[in-house]
Amino acid sequence: MGEVDSFGGVMYLPNHWVSVVVDFKQLKIFYGDSLGQSMPDRQLSACECWIGHLTKRSANLPTGRGITHGTLPTGCQKDSVSCGLFAPNAIAHHYLQHPLLPSDPVTLACRRIEVTLEIISTMTVC
């Protein structure tokens, strides 16, 4: 422990994908939701408990400070199906400075096609 400053990923809530980054140096949970909602209490409590456990076990992580919360920048979803694009995009924006996805339907449709073509080309064996 102590060699990783932060990690991030997507998390599935009932019928919705969201983004989470845990920063161990700041003891901070960043949460991104393309619907603009806060992290549900149950998931927040589990993350805080896990971070608290890790900080107690590692000499390299700060202790004695409370875990804070922040907002992870993400695009704004205007439909009921685009969270699967916005969640990983928020992680890519945070770590790789990729631009945030706009919420217009044409851009999202093009992105879905790009993802599909990438999957097909990766999985196709000739």
C-alpha cells in the first residue's frame, strides 16, 4: 500500500453507471454522475469505510484526517441511456485530460458507433 496515489473507475448503480475516483493523498472521494445526483449513502459509506481501513494499514497513507468528498467533472446526460458513455469519459477526462462528452444526440450517436466499431475490430479474427 502507499504506492498508488489514486484510482478510478465506473460503478454500476441500479440502472445507471457513474464514475468514482479515490485520491489517497487527499483522502478524497470524487464522484461523477451524468444525471447530477450525489453518491448514494450506502456506496459512500462503503467507500469511506474501505479508505479508512486502508489508511490504518499503511504507513504511507495519511491518518487522523476525515475523508472529504468532491465532484468529478462529467458531461450532462439528457436521455436515459448515455450514462455508459459519460461514466468512462469522466475517468478519461480526470486522468488523461480527454475532453468531456457534450450532451448533443449527434455526438453521442457517433461515439456509440466508434465504440462499436472498435469492439468489432478488436474481436474480429481474420
